[in-house]
Amino acid sequence: MGEFKVHRVRFFDYMPSAIRAMAFNSHTERLALVRADGALEIFNFADHYFQEKVIPGQDGRAVEALCWVGQRLFSAGLNGEITEYDLENLRPRYTVEAYGGPIWTIGSNKQGTLLMVGCEDGTVKMFEILKERIQFQRNLERQKGRIVSLSWHPSGTLIAAGMMDMIRIFNAETGKEMQHDPESREVVVWSVAFLSDYTIISGDSAGKVQIWDGLTGTLVRTHLVTKWDVLCLSVSQDESSLIAGTSEGTVVQFQFISSTVDQQEEEWVRTRTFKNHSHDVRALAHTETAVVSGGMDTQLVVRPLLDKVEKNTQESAMRKIALPHRSLVCCAKKAGLLLFQFPDHLEVWRVGESDGHGEENTHTHTHTHTHTHYLILPSPSSSSLQVSKLPKDLCLGHQLCFSSDSTKLFASSRHSSVIVVALNQLECKYLHTLKPKSGESRLALFFSSSYFQLDKLSIVAIETTVTIYGSVCLQLHCTVPIYSSCPTAIAIHPTTSHLVVVHADQQIFEYSLVQKEYTEWSRKLQKQGLHSLWLERDTPVTHVTFSLKNPAHIILHDMFMFCIIDQSLPLPESKTLLYNQMTLRSLPEQERIRHSHAFKICKNFKHVMCVSLLEDHSLVVVERPLLDMMSQLPAPVRQKKFAT
Amino acid sequence: MVEHGDIRVVHRGGSKINFRKPVITNDSRFLLCASGESVKVFSTSTEECIHDLRGHTDLVTGVLIKPSNHLQAFSCSADGTVRLWDFTDGILIKVRLLPSIVVCPLFQLVAVHLPQSGDQLVEARELSAVLTGISSNPAATVFGRGGEYIASANGLQLEVYFFKKQKAYRFSLKEDNKKGGKNTFTCVACHPNDDCIATGHEDGKIRLWRNFNHKKEYTYSTLHWHHSAVSSLSTNLLSGGIESVLVQWRYNQENQRDFLPRLGAAITHIAVSPDGALYCTSHSDNKITIIQSCVKVSAVIQGLVKGESVGTDLMIDPRSKSLVLNGKPGHLQFYSLQRDKLLYNLDIVQQEYIHESGLQQFEVVKAAFDASGNWLATVEERKQKGAELELNLKLWAFDEQTQSFVLNTTISAPHEAQITGMCFSHATDSQTTMLVSTSKDGHFKAWQLAAQSQTDADEGPSWSCDFVGAYHGLVPECCSFSADGSLLAVSFQEVVTVWSPASWELLTTLSQPPKAIRNLCFGRLSCSKYLLGTTDSNLLCCWNLLTCSLEWSTSMDVSLLLADPLSENMAAFCCQAGLFVFKPSEPRPLFSQKAVCSGMVTRAVFAPREEMLESCEESSQWLNRSQLYFLTQYMVNNTNRSAVKEKKSLVIDDSVAMTPFYLLLGKHRQQQQGGDDPQSGVSAERTPLPQGSVAIKELLQTPAHVLPSTSFLCSMFVQSLLISVTDSREESKHAEEEMESEKEEEDSEEEIESSRTRPEQQAAVGGGEAAESAAPAMTKAQVRELRRVKKLDHSWLAGLLDS
């Protein structure tokens, strides 16, 4: 593998914001997650929990609740607006003012025809879901306090609403209040769930999970779960299991089981407790096999239920998703510059001379001139970024890419199109729009460009499809065969013009753009199969780059390791040791050659955000230690610890 | 009490009553618990032991009320029988022999079909294994609701076996969770009505298992309050552990729990009466507490507390005649031997005991009573890792009003190192009481009750140090006062020093190399001139303090040596639990038995009888005045007493006396030793060897300047090498008497013994000294003469002329 001078960068103060709400769509197996800064993230649970889409947040749009209606995603927030998202173009489609003050909760009926929101002024407002928009239908009977939580009975006739000190049950058709279940003292019913057997389960600020008979309004059972608040509830699809998230960071599971083996009488019994969070659990989702939780500590935790999955498989492993599945760091290889992307600003750092410690001066501002070399700027909102006069079409870009001679800028745009802009010293000029084939209106996700001996190319990856465009003639060059899993990182080799694509299921493909087919090495890799340990890794490869010295080297990294693939060496057999760098070091020279294989993996770094090889053959590793992130969090609720 | 009987070892009590879970009867009136080889029936209201169901020949391993007849109880034992008792009347109803099971390495749970038959002794033949590889702890196996299933935990696995379906489900836990808690199961309990199994774990968690009739969809919830292992769980979801707090969890409202703290010691078992009104908890200090409705401790049944080790020796409180030893941590227990009941605990340390494992706490390591029982001295120590030893010597005075001991003086750090021995002066009539303590710091200290001369006269007298003694920087091990308190013997490794407590003068040193002295004991009454000691080199020595010489010694592996305070008898326990009872003055042991019990005898004590026995059997006479109690490792408290019920009297004939002990003793008795000067005694006493070489050695080792002329010695020396014709048995006692008086004059040691004992004593000395008038000049006599010559030093010529 050789030795590198390593710039170990640990000053990228990236801080994800707290998870506020979650909604799981069991049909598409996608989890929508909204953070405190309003950013929306879509995770594809079917495809290795890959973070498929990110819609950046906007100022003053704190989202409180999320709701899937079929494939459509609605959110509501304290600004009193209901927003539907355009998941293709990654932007809000429209917003509707509810005129009820801040909205605390949103929900839809099972049929997907009606949407209801609970407002600060005590009204539950019903909206009819139309094909392109939603339309206000009516108000339910207005209450005195704010409506904090709502749940629709599966039949669609009854609505349970959690309020201050009470739970009210409405008839959804007439809008009349039917009854209420008073609480004894000052509590907030943070969450309610209406089950099909007319049981209402509530979680409140007194730390209780209470089970009510929804027809008679009587309290069946109280479970005191915590000394603090029960913030959220989630019921499994078959209503046999319920989870409650608390301010202590615990998730408590309740199960609907019979008390004796043979009898049919079942009751809700508290069973497991999961403690995977240090702070409030604000959002929960109960999938078929797992408990998904997120909260103030910004991590998304997928905890499989061991009675639902096979033991000791990849599926049964717990996942903590702490860092985004995108590269937030760019590296200018020639100039030795690092660009850190924050939600609202950018930072450029210059790689300094390492004198052991303390290095690198900052240019803390947004704009960069990249005449010497190209620089990819994956800015979320390019409108604030570029040179003074931007073409009108470039108002929404998710990814940017410069051509290698810095004369052209490529920006992804709506409807999966790519806008090509010509650049010179002073101005930029709209050149062309690369449009996908008709009928496909999806979004460009990945984006790279490279020098190619015949032509200049740009590539576009659209969900699972990778398309290549020639950048001089600006026409479709070819399309890489479709693979079922999302590509997580794409790069074109600067000299051999091979395209390397890494997918969310950890597969690696190499595609020759000249021959328009998979290369020999890629075929061999597919034939032999990747090493099982490689496939077991649970974080996606977020960046691929190449060594300028040795064209056979591909450098890629995920959160916990970086790997140099030496294409000249044999591939590892299924029985060989994959992580063999330490053993290789102890072997003599002759032995070493015999034992080495193509995957050279270095695990010295943790929580890697970026690994890049500079032109002077030194390595830049940007780390973001989780402990640093934890230390920036506010103090959790005080808990009595034993012997303190 | 005139009947004669042989001497038997009888298990007297003090056995563990916390060995297995006790059982409360259906009417909550009785409590049954396994206690050693018997089952004891206690009254739950009066704490009184009502019946002692005896019959098993080995440890009772379980007690159970018969479900079909709640006035009968089953008990099982390691002797392979199951017995059925009527516990209200204390009658054995049936005995069932279990077939001997092939020894297998794993514990098996077997179902036994109990045949219905009228005979009292029935052999059960039908056995079927239900589960294999179960835990040996009976708390880890329990029947479920209505006996439909059985749950058993072993290691990290819980196994549930359904009898109807004949199907077993196994659930395992991970070996170790991340936080270092151990998931090992410790105990199991089942809900009586619901299908819910509660399991206790090593890390203090309790798991409630539900849905366990599914291979995969089983589920459990975790409760956590205990900080270390949950040692017991009961069906009412009561749990207990080392914290000695009884925790009652509310089923289905597990966040709410009730506590009953300060139960005194770690909880080992919890039992609940069938109506749920009474709980009883067994504790690690051999105690059963009966609790009414989880709030009130209504009765405490306390057995003999046996801690990790009996640091203090067994003692007899002279006043109450109760056995005293250290019991609960930091306490001395007073235990009635007659009633097998704990009388009371005396808090010595007077500090809160913290129930946590691995914590070094103050422990009572030494205690001593004075002869009248007015004073009690205790030593407590705490050795923390990396810290200095903390020592306290406390002296307690008996308070007549409260009838208990009251702390008089606390001496902190009486010594710089551990105290190895402590004893009171035995003199009952002396004005001042004296305590001597020996320590590893190389000193022994005498403590005396000093009259208070200071202003605060109302405080009364207190104790202070009177004398600090040392001997060549050696470490003192044992100390002993003579019966009259006039002599103090302190052993310094292999040297025994004898001091006069009145003047603190070193009177003499006795030595029996090469190993250190292990025990030291003065003879009593008529034998009070003898000092006995045992050494590490398996030697039992007896010194005559009048002659300051070794009276006899025998090679014997003595682990324990003790004197009967009421008679001359001494008892010695060998390492293999052999017991010898002897008088220091007599050649034959009064009693000997090879193995009185299995295992080593760790502690023993002579306890005075309440009324004297009139036994004329020679072998059992020594038990007339007192009984010998001893403590073994396994059985807790045994006593040696004459069995009065059995008529068959065992005659100990002379063949019994032909034990190694006797042979050696007899041999050494023949080899009489002259009274050497204390100064030269160290070398002269060394290694009594066969007769011929003694003379040579004597000749060669004696310093040249004290030897008579060679021409004089020559004839004697040659004679010594000749074969002797007659034995040295014929010795004139007159000469002996002469010698005694002579010696008394020489050593200015006052003889306080009454004149009544003296002749007897002198007679007992036997051939202590050689007679000058021994007519045939035998080798032995010659040697003796030679020695005497040497001893007399200047007057040897005169002595020679006499002969």
C-alpha cells in the first residue's frame, strides 16, 4: 500500500441537528425524517438504510410532524403551514396556510383521503387530499387548549386527540366531541395511538403510558415508564407491539400478549427497554422488524427486534446512523484546499505544512476561484453561491461540477436535467441543458466529470441509473446497465477513463467508457464475489478517488475505514483474511507479496468524512469524532445514577 | 447419671438452618427447615423449635409440604432417601429409597414415581430423567403454573419444559453485555397464575419472561434494583440479595416497589406462606426472619452464626456458661450450648456494617474472658489494601445491672502489628487483673487495670499498659498464664520464655527446636507445674517448670491443644481429627480415638457440665466435669459426651494404649532427664537420642572447663558403652524427693501449690531424677551421674564422693 504523509483534519465542526419527527412508509420501505433545522431526509430501508435524498431546510420553518399519504409526504410546523414535498426535485412542492396558529401534529386516515392537523387554537382541521394539492374541508369542534397529538381510528370514524390534561374523542364525520378522558393533574398528552379494537394508548408528560378503552373512556391500565416525559409512541402494523420514547433516552416496548399460554385473553405488558440515546427520543417508528428511534442526540438508531429477524445476521445488527451518507468535504488536489460544507455556509481551509500540530490557515467564506484546478461544490443552495449573474435556470442546484479545465460548470437541476454553464473570468453563460429520456422525471444525484481522451464527459446518476453524457457534443454518450441498488459514490478515472461506481449494497463496478462495457477487472470481481466481511460493513462508501501516481489504485472510504484497491493484485478469496495489513507488516518481504490482495484496508481512522489524495501524494483524512459531536449537545435530563 | 457409657461424638447443633429454603405450612403456624441431618419444625409465632425430625443419615437437601396432605412433609437427603413426616407430631411415616444413580458429571432432574404402598420402607424404582444439565442450586429450578411446566436455569440458559406437550424450550442470553454486567442466572420463580417466569441474574437484574412457549417470539422485560447478584426470588415477586433488603415488586407495575431494609445479613432464600400473609427470609448469618405482610419483622430464628472463619477461639463465658465466638461481622455471639440457641450478640465494633462484597471491614479477631467473667477483652482489626493496619483493643466490664458487657477502655493501636495471642491472668483471688497480648511487632504487652487517680473519679478504673516485653527481637506467638497467675509463658518462635508477672523478670527460657511453637498451655490443678507446647515440627512437649526441663516429648501432629479448666486433663487434636485426652503427669492417654469426625477440627473448647457425672469408667472419667465441644469444617458444632442411654460400655484395654502416642510417651518417660541449669539448658536439652550416644554427646558437648578430669571420666565412659543388663525402673523415691527439695532451695521459685498436691505431684514425676544410690552401675545411671556432675559444677567432687 505504501506510506503516506497524512493530514489528519479534525476541525470540521460539522454538527447535524436534532431529529424532530419521523414517518415510515411501509409500502415503499422509506423513512422520512425531519431535523430541527427543517432538513428532510429520506432513508431507503430496503436498500441498506441508505440516505437517498436530502432536502435542505429553510429558515423559520420548524417542522413538527410528518405524514406519508401513499407516496406523498406532508409536513406541518409551528409556522402554521402544511407543506407537501416534491421528492423528485427535492424541494417543497407547495405550502398551505392552515390559519390555526402553530400546528403541533398531522395525521391522515387509513384510506389516504383526508389529512388532519391539530392546531394551537384548539381546532382540528381536516383537509381533503386532492391529486395535486390539498383543500381545506372543515374544522372539528373547537377545544380550549392546543391539540398536541392526534390519532385516527383505522376505520376512519373516530379521532383521538391528545391535549393538555385530557384526551378527546371526536366523531370524524360529524366533528362532534364524543367524550373525554380527564387526567388528574397538569400533563401534556404528547402522543396518542388509536388501535383498531378501540383501545387508546397515550403517552404523557407525567411519564405514563396509559391504556384506555376508547368506547367507554375508562382507564384500563397505567404503566409508569419514566420520571420524565413520554414523548412519542409508535404502534406496529399488526398492533401487537407498541414502543414509547422517553426523555431519558430510553425506548420502552409494550407487547400485546396473553398472560397464560393457552388463553386468548391478551393484555399490554411492558417488555423490553432499549437505551440507545443519551437525550430525548423525539421520534419513533415501528417497522416490521425493527425499532427506529431518533432524538436530540441527532443519531438515527435502527434496533432490530430479535424475535422478528434471524439471529446473527446482518439484519440483526443494530445500526446507528450518525453522519450523512454524502460527502460534505471537497478537496482541491492541486491547490491543497479543503472545502467544508455546512448547512448555511462554507469553509475553505488550506492544507498547511505539518509541524506536528496546529496547521492550516482559514478562508472562512463562501466563494472560491478554482482556476488552477477543478473543485466540486456540492452546495445545497447554489443561488447564494455563484458568481454575480447566474442564469435563471440555475436557481436550484443540488450538485455542482466543474469540467477539468474549469471552463464549464455543470449543475443538476429539476427533472433530472443538468445545466451546463460556460465560465470565464467575469461571467458565466448558459450553454445547454442535458435532459434525460422523456418520461423519466427523476433527480440527478451524482455527478462527476473527467478528462477523456476523445471527449469531455459528465455523468449523471439517477437513483439507480447511471447515464453518461459527452460534454463537448453535449449528448448522451451511454447508459451504464441498471443495478438494483443506489450508487453511493461515482468517479471517472482521469487517465483510463474507467467509471467506478460503488453501490449501497457495497458492490463495486468498473465500466469502461470507451468500450461501453464492464471492464475485465469488474467482471472478475463479480464472478468471484466480494469478500463477506466487505459486504457486512454497514456504512456506505461515500467517496471514490484515484491515485495520480499509480493508475491501478482506487481509493475509497466509508465512515470507519479507507481502502485502496490495487487492481494489479489478485482479489481476496472468501477464506483469506480481509483486514490483513497488520499481519502483512509482520511478514518478510517475499511472504508479503504472496499474502497481499487487492483490498488494502486501513482502519486507523474513525468517523471519516473524507479521504483524498493530494497531488504531492499526501493523504488528507477529515474526521469528525462522535465524541466531539456529543460534547456539543445540550445537557440531558438529570438522572440518578447508582452510587453517585 | 450413674450409668456408664462409651464416648460418642454427638452432633449437638449449630448447623446451618439457611442451607435450603424453609417452608411455611398451610396454616402459617409452623416453619420447616433443613438443618444438618434433621428437619427442624419451628413455631412461626414463638420462634421455638417444636420438633427435630431426625432420621436422615446425611445432609437434608430439601423439605416440601405434601400437596395432597398439608400435615405431612417430604424431606430428601444426600443419603438417597426421601422421607415422609407428620411434622405436627414429629413422626416418620415413610422412607423411600431412591435407586443409586450412576454418577454423571451433570446434574439431572429426575421425576420419581412414588409407589403407593403400606410399608414404611419403600424402594422407588421408576425414575425418568426430565432435564439434564441443570444447575445444582435448587433455587434455579421451579414448577410453573399448576405444575404444567418446569423452568430451570443453568449458566446462561433458561429451559422450560412443558409436561403435557413434552416439549422443552431453551432461551439463552449473551455471555456478557457491554456494560460488564453478568447475565448468569441465579434463581428462578414462576407466577402462580400467569405464565410469567422471573429470573434473577448475577448483575442484579430480574427478567420477566413471557410468551416462552414460542421459540422465537418469547419476550422479556428487565427490572433492575439490586446492585449485585439476586440470590433469591419468590412467587410473589419478592427479591433479595447481598444488600439485605427485601424488595417487593408489584406485578405489572414494576416501577413501584416496596422495600424492607436492614434485615441484618444477605438474603439467601425467600419463602412465602401459601396464603401470602407471612414471608420468611433466610440470611447468610444462619438466621431466618419471619415477616408479616412485608412490613414487620415478627420473629427471628437465629442459629449459630458462622462467618468465614472463627477468628476468636471458642470460649466459654464463665458466667452464663455459653459458648462465645465471633458471629455477625463485628459482633461476638453468646450461644447456649444446652438449648442450641443464640442468646445474644455483643456489638464489638460498634460501626454500621456496609453490605457490599469486597469491602474490608472491622473484624473481631481475638477475644478473651478473665476467669470470673468480669472482664472481656476483644481485638478488632481492619486491613485495607495499601493502608495501615487498624487495630483496636477493647476491654469490656460486666455490668451487673444490665447483665451485659459495657465498654470500659478502648486502646487504639495497642500494637504495631497483628495481635497473635491474648490471655488474662487466671488467678481468681488476685487483686489486679492482668491481660497480656502478643503481637507480630515483636513485643508482648501487659495491660493492667489501673485505679483512676485523675480528677474524673466517677469514670472508674481503666486499663493501661503495664509492661512491654521482648525477647531478642523474635516474634511472640502464644502466651499463657499458669493457673495461679504466678507465671507467664510467652513463646517466641522456638523459644518459650517464662516470666514472673509480679516483677516482670525473665525467669527461664525453654526451648525445643527446631520449629516454632504453635500452642502453649499450662497444666491445671495438680499438673500446674507442667507447661505443654506443640511445635510446627509435630512435637508435643511437656516441660516441668520445677526442674525447668523437658519432661517428655512425643512426635505428634497436634493441631489443637487445650486444657480442661476443671480438671488436669488436656485434649490434643491431631490433624486427621484424632483426639487424645491425657494428663500431663501420666504416661497413658486417658482416651484416644482415631477420627472423631471427618475433616479437620478447627476449634474446640471444654465446657463445664451443669452437674457432675459420677462415672467410674476410666475412659470416660475425664468427661465427668466438662464436655468437649469442637467445631469442624463441615458439621458445625459437635460435642463429645458420654452417651448415657447406651448400656454397652466399651472397655478400653491396654491395646488401646498401644497407640503411637503411648509408645512414644512411654519411651520418653524412660529416658529421664536431669534438671539442667536454665542457662545451659538450651543446648543440654537438645535432641534426646538413644541411650548410648547420649553419653558420648554429653561428654563431647560439655564445655571442657566444667568437665572432671579425664581419668575420672574414662571408666564411666567405657561403662556407658557396655550393654545394660537391667532396666532403670527401680528408682528410689526418696532420693528423688531429696532432689526436689534441693532444687527448690536452689531456684528461689516459690511453690504455691498446696501441700496436698505436692506428694502426688512428686510421685507423678516418676523417675524424674536419678538416684545416686542405684546399686548397679548401669549406663543410664552413669550418664545421669555425669550430667549431675556437670550441673553441680563446683560441688561435683562432693557428689562423687557420696556415690
